Amino acid sequence: MLKKSLLQRAALLALLSSSALAHAAEALSIDVYRDPNCGCCKEWIKHMSENGFTVHDHVEPNMSAVKERLGVAPRLASCHTGVINGKFVEGHVPAEQVKTLLGRSDLRGLAVPGMPMGSPGMEMGDHKEKYEVIGLTQAGKDEVVAQYPGH
Ligand SMILES: [Cu+2]
């Protein structure tokens, strides 16, 4: 009798944790819009996939229209634009920062403006430029969310 209820409990726990996992996977799904000829965009998509994101890849001939629609300020613009939970992810933002964005209701999105060398998807051997991850607040202000040193 005791054995049986332990087994049932284990089965219940397994069920609970698998639904929690399914939830996490759902939360980590991201849409990415990119130009058909963008190589570094594909490298960034690879970086996101390797870090637990399910990426829905959209080839988009008119990226400036996408950025405008999603509220990416021109000063923050880069190559590809991602969308997760209604927030934008502009350019080569590290996956670890995208995860923190999910808990930031005060931000409209995150950006790594331009295409700094050494950011995820922009690897050039050992060469790393220093860069910042910028958050765009609901009020439309830039906020430095993270800094990555160069060397
Ligand atoms: Cu790029």
C-alpha cells in the first residue's frame, strides 16, 4: 500500500514538472524578422537556439517597416528584430539579457544598436568591442541594462 502511494506521488511529481517545463519552453519562444541576405542574423538565431529559445524565423524584405511597427527607435537600430511577449529584441542581444527582459514590464524592448564585433552572432576570432545593452522604457527613454567589456 505504502509503495503504491509513493509511486503515485512520483508519477504526479513527474507530471507536474513536465508541465512546468512545457510552460518554460512556451515562454522562451521568440519570433525573429531578418533580411534574406543577413548572415549575422542567422548566427544570432543559432546563439538563441543554443540557449534554450525556440526561434520562429521570418524572412522580411522591408526591415525598416518592421522596426517602425514594433517601436524600435532609429537610434537603437541594428540588423534583425526579434519579438518576445510583445517586446522587441533589436540586434545582437545576448540570450541571458533576453531572459531578463521577460520580467521587465517597465521596458518596451532591448537593443544592441549597430553590430558590435564580439556580440553573439558577431564573433570575429578573439576580437571583442565593448558594447551596451539598452532598454527602451515605456516612457521612451534609453536605459543601460548591461555592459559588456571589450578586449
Ligand atoms: Cu547583425
